[in-house]
Amino acid sequence: MISASKSARFSLADVMPSCFAALHGETNAFSLPRVDKAVVLLVDGLGAAALKARAGHARTLAPLLNGGSKITAGFPTTTASALASLTTGTLPGQHGLVGYTALDAAHDRVVNQLSGWDDRLDPATWQRMPTYFERATDAGIRSFAVGVERYRASGFTGAVLRGAEYRAALTMADRLEEARLILDSHDRALVYVYVPELDQAGHADGWQSPAWTDRLETLDSAVRAFVPTLRPREGMLLTADHGVLDVAHHNHILFDSDAGLIDGIRHIAGEPRCLQLHFEPDAGQQLRTTVLERWRASEGGRATVLTRDEAIEQGWFGKQVHPDVVPRIGDVLVAARKSIAYYDSRVASKSGQKMIGQHGSLTPDETAIPLIRFGDFAT
């Protein structure tokens, strides 16, 4: 059975806790019924707006998208932060993955949270919170993560999927078939299935491209084939980590061309739609205030510019930010409101500027994601 979610405006951080509660027959945010086996299908980059716009290419999913089948991705709308929020049920201020790249103050460097893990960054401690896979194991429930082989041993996998047994499969259909095998082999199970293909196509060609639409059709077909196999006391939620919008090359802002915007800035983290600027440790308060005012004067019409303290006070990273996480957040945050992206032309690699599909900030196209119910979760 297929149905839209009856959820209110909850967040991605409510998904795993609700599934875990459903496995125990407990009350949960989405009012999921008791099941023995729960599947979370995470489609990287499937924003609610893009799904609606391409409804004719998603005849299984799009009819289920409505006001009650949308939740918010949280902030920042980037995979590293969002997947940690999904699997821990906490927000970045607690789990600590505060952006696509983030400051590792202990080693005075900016680290890519997806691919930059090394022996100086321990996934078991940098990501601070237990995952729901670990909680499931403690409760005697087997948990699994189904993805592509190249992500099996990554530091990011160790940070956000720890506690889950990793299974690899090549295509979207293959991954759902693997999920079916897992469900058939266990009396109780929590299964996470990851689909990166839409995000990859979006970055390379934009979500409005034939390539992205083709991936959406493939996803829709795979889901349509899988759903009828769900048996009683089995449920699945389909969601995403963020949405996407296309940014034309002429809307790239080379912010370093204005020396006043980078005066006293030591590190630039975050991502093109949400910069996190870190001052030199000895930068005085006058300089910090001056640079902040310059950013607001220059970019306030198309971006929200806040200090770290303001962002924390406004709850951008959650209601609570752990003291260990505070230094990872930029002294100044620049979150794009318009269809623009910020780049530093001093960086040797220009590969990032080839991206068309972008995310990271607070616009509805980036924050609104689907939450669609299947199987017993649809009742």
C-alpha cells in the first residue's frame, strides 16, 4: 500500500527516532504504527519542489506529495550535516557536523566532512552522538545500511552509519532488492537505503536537466517495483537530505575580489551557498565588526549575514549547541537567499565552480523535502 505522510512540519531528525519507536510500538512524531521491520529510503538531493515540478516523471511518488508529506531538512542543507541528523536524531549543534566543510581548530585546518577524514579526525568522536543503528543493536534489533561499495569504508560512513552492517549494491533497484533480502532474513530489522544518483546528476547538470529527470524516473520505477513486496508489519519512509536549486555561472560571486570582505579571515568553510568565515585568532573586535558590516552592506540584499552567536541564538544549529561544537561554526555565516553561489577565486581547484545544482542554505527549494509512507506506515 502507498500513501502520503500525515506528518506535520517536522524535520529530518524525527525520521529515525520515529522508526525506532515504531519498532517498539511506542508513540512517535509521525504516528507510525508498530512494525517489526522499518526501512528508510534516503534519496540524496530530492527536494519537494523539484519532485513537484517533475511530477509527470514520478507517477508513483509525485501523487503522494502534498502539504502533509513534507518535512524540513534542517540547516545547513548539506549531506554531511543532514545525514548525521537523520541517523542520530539530533541537530548539528549536538552531533557536530556543521557543514560540508568545517573548521578542525585543533589542527588549524578546514576539513571536508564527506571525504576529508584522516588519522587526525576520529569519526567515533568528531560525530558526537550515538546513532539509531547503535541504539537498535543495543535493543536486540539488527540494523543495516545499503549503499554503493565506494562508501563502505569511508570516515563519513564510520561517523554517521556506525552500528549498521553495511551491504553494497550497484543500482537503485539492486539496493532495494538487497533491502528485501534483509527483510526476508530477519524477524526484526532497521534498514537504511541510500540513493546518491539524483544529487550527483543535479550537481553535474542541474535538477532541470534530462540527466536528473532520468534518475528520478529510475527511482520511481524502483520504488514502484519494491512497494508491493512489503508485507504486514513492514513499513518504509522515503525522504531526502536536502533539496536543490540551479545556479547559473553568471550568478557566481567571487567574494575575494573585495579585499574588505576577507580582511582578517583565516579560514573559509561551509559551502558556496552558505559560507562560514573564521577570523584569525588574534583579530580584534573592531576588525570583526568592520568586516561583518562590510558583508552586510555588500550582500545583505541577497544573503542573510549573521555572527556565530546570532546564528546559535536563532537556533540555526538546533536549540542547543555543545561547547565542543561551537568553534566549528564560522565567526560569520553568509547564507544565500537568492539563486547565487559564493566562490573564492584564490582556491587552486575550480572544480566546484562547475556545479550547477546547489544547496546549503535556507530557501524552501533547499529545505523542503518529502516524507512519503509505504507499507504499514501508510495506514
